[in-house]
Amino acid sequence: MEEYQNPQNRNLFSNVQRPLPNATTVLVLGILSIVVCFVCGIVALIMSSGDKRLYEQNPELYTTSSYDLLRAGRICSIISLCLLGIGIIIWVFVMVFVVSTAVWR
């Protein structure tokens, strides 16, 4: 029990890098946002902002691979939201076209 209380032994474990808490979750939500629905993309962007802030404050505490997962999830989320925006623009153009070509009697 004394080994764990020794400050020298505590320093052995302080240099261990750990993954970001929500990196995998953000990646899964980012992929789901492209495939299923854009709401997952919004949630992933919100979750990733906190983890990105954590990594930028202390990059030596976290693994770079988890940061890469976080970035990939953010990119997928942004892509899904851009696709949503393009879809809405196309839908508006189609509705305007349909209304403008309709025969009014």
C-alpha cells in the first residue's frame, strides 16, 4: 500500500496519455449523421467542441489518434449539415418551380 502513496511511483503514471472522452462517440455520430439524420451531426458538433477545447489546452495528456477520430467525426458532421443545406435549397427551388408552373383556374 505504501508503494501507491510514494510520490515517485505516482509520477510513473502521470505521463500516460489517454484518449479523449468522446472521440469515438463523435465519430459514430458523425457517420450516422451522413447515413441516418442530420440531428446526429448537430449533437456530434456540440460534443466535439468540448473535447477539442480539452485537447488544445493540454495536448500532452491525450493521444493524437483520439484527436484524429474527433476531427474525422467533426468533418462527417459538417459534411452532413452541408448536404442538408443543399437539400433544403434544392427543395425550395423545386417548390418555387412547381408553384410558378402550376395552372391557376
